[in-house]
Amino acid sequence: MQDQENTATQSAESMSSRGAVSGAVLRADAMLTPAGAIPDAELEIGADGRIAYAGPARPESQVTHDLAGHVLMSGLVNGHTHSAMTLLRGVSDDEGFMPWLAAVQGLEQHLTHEDVEVGLELAMLEMIETGTTAFADMYHWDAALIELVRAAGMRALVAPASFAPEAVGFPGVSPWNGADATDHTERLAERYADDPQIRLAYGPHAPYTCPPEFLRDIARRAVERGIPIHTHISESAAEVEQILERYGATPADHLDSLGLFEADVLAAHCVHLTPGEIELFARTGTALSHNPVSNLKLGNGIAPLPEFIEAGIRLTLGTDSVASNNTLDLFEEIKTGTILHRGARQDAAIVRAADVLDIATRRGAEAIGFPETGALEAGRLADVIALDARGSAATPFTAASLVSHLGFAATGADVRRVFIGGREVYADGRHLTLDAPAIRARATAARERLAAAAAAAAGS
């Protein structure tokens, strides 16, 4: 493990200067800001990686990036995923949640640390090229993997997953059990305490996999150390029924009885929250990741986003893993998250595209611990994406239709430029911090090996 950490650190150092931008001035047809859409827009990035100016084009500016035919917006924030599971894309596409989970966990038992590395790198390729600049992740995490994120230039809230004190979550990857993962989370949090790209969280998987005393201990430690918690809550009706049978309470109420919401919590899915639990989340400031495509694909239901918004819950938008979604394109979540509730409630005004775009950027950044990002305005860190608006789906285009275009027509395939903290990491289809062809080749080989290992295990 030490060799892996040293190699990753060297990789981060060797790539740290690639794509650096100092004093860049971007000119585009339009730009989405907290004040609204600005036509003929200009954004200046200072030498400190922060936005020095965001507004109408200035005649005297020395433009370094002429992005005619493009629009600018803040980088997207993926509020919940399991990056390394890119290697499991397409596994068990047509089964319900519990059979799907069993199929996925069967393959995960054959993962190696190298598999997790390439799975993470593949996820970052896809996230960057579809406009995501920050993400919240629960899986196996150690310093070597964190250094891969730092080298790629992304921001991440990383939560080493745990299931029970004695349970080893990923036996081929690491010997860590739940108690080890909890201890390592604290050491990693101390190591990366001042890092602008990395935040740490405890990652107890869910109330149906983690025993009460383990969750109570994590809640206590989270409060004492100021480390947040990232977990799954009420993802499926089967989970709610199971927790009611075991503990006589719904999942969120059960976790509340253990003191979990005294800590800073990011809860994923929350499809089946009761009105009382929604009020609990609002009262305690609990953040919630809404993952509409994953919830639909696995047949888990439709989370009540309108009620979440009305209650004032801290919200972010997530894809979940590609094993339950198949893509990491947050533009798909933005459109689905907007229109899903309109159809379900027969009310076209119940969720607005502008609100979902805000959840996918500014509000999401705050929810996962990066409040200095998430919007294009002076003083914030320059996490910026440029989308091509010259295609048929964008025509006719005006700045007045920018929110409409981004909310209903844009896709991740439109992304042409990505800057994170002022550093250019993606330019016209070219990754500047990741070796895309090599990563895709390694990922393909890793998936073939996993399939062969699972088949051999099944036949033995």
C-alpha cells in the first residue's frame, strides 16, 4: 500500500502543472450567473484560480479563450456516486434492487486495488468530459486513490465505505474491516485537512447493513471530530420494511435515535421519507442527494423533490454508480429531475429547471463541502465549463433561452472546456490531466478479468 501511495503522489506532482491557467479571459455567447443569463459574456480567471470578473464583455480585455458559439456555466457537482463501479457498468440491468445488489456485490468480491484505481480514473474521465468538476463518493478510499483525484484536478468528498466493525467490505482490494475504515477516515481527514480539492467523510453504508452500535459510534466520532457522514437512507421500500421490522422505526427515525443527525450528514436517495422525516432533515440541516435516474432504473420509486425543496432541505443532485445508472452525465439527471415530478404530479410548474440547475451547481457544492465553488461570480473558485451551443438542438439560441437550453436540451456531449480552480483540465475533447486511451484500455481488460473470475467462482 505504501508503494501505491508513493507512486500516486509522484504522479500528482508530475501532472500538477499541466493545463494551468493564469490570468485567462474567456469570452462566450452567454454565461449563467446567480444574477441570471448574461449575453456576450466574459469571465476572467485570476492567478489565484478565482474568478476575478464575470459579466458583460469588456472591449479592452485581452481575450485568451475566444469561445464564440459557446456558453459558460459553473461546473456540475455529482452529489452521490461510487466511482470505481464504472467497471460494473451494465451489470444486472433488468432486476430489482435487492437482486441487483447481490449481483453487484458478487462481482465486487473479485476487485483488486488496481481495479479500483482504473475504475476511479475511468469515472473521472467521464465526469470531466460531461462537465462535472466535483463529486461525493462512497467506496474504498485510501491515500493512493485520493492522489489520483488530486492529479486529475477534480474536487471530491470521499467516504471510505464501511458495513460493520468486523466486516471486510472489499477483500481483494484491502484487508480493512469497518472499524479499520473508520480509523483510516480520521487519519485521512487529518492528512488532507487543508487541501482545497479533498474532503473526507465517514461512509457507513446504510442502516440495513450497519449495526446500531456501530452507527452510534460513528455518529459520536463525527460530532467530536467535525467529520461529516455520507450514507444511504430509504432507497427502497424493501429497506424501509426491513428496518421497521428490525427496529420498530423507519430508517431516518432509527438513525435519529442513534444520534446520527447531530453530525453533518449527506444522505443519498431518500426515496421513501415520511413527512416527519422530511421535517427532521430540514430541522437538522441534513443534506440530501437526489438521484432520479438510478431510483427509476432500479424500480425504487420517485423521491418527493418538490417537498424537499419546499421544506428547505440542503440538496444536491447525483448519478449514483454506473452500475445503477449506466452514465455519469449529470445533464441527464438535470432534465429527468425537472420533468419527472411534472409528469407524476400533472403540474408543469411544480419543479423549475432553474432550481434544478442551482441544485446541480451552487447548492450541490455547498452540500458536499465546497461552498467557495458552484457559481460564476467574482471571488469564487473558477470551476467553469463551456458548452458548444452551435448544434441543431441548440438552434435557435439566445441568451434569454440559456436556462431552457441547459435544463432541457444540453447533454454532457456538448461540453468542450473544463476549468477547475482556474486549471484547464479538458479542451476540445482532449484530457489534459488523464491519459484517456490508456485508462479505457486498462478498464476494458479489468472488466474482462472480473467476468472471468466471477465465472470461475460460480463453476467451482
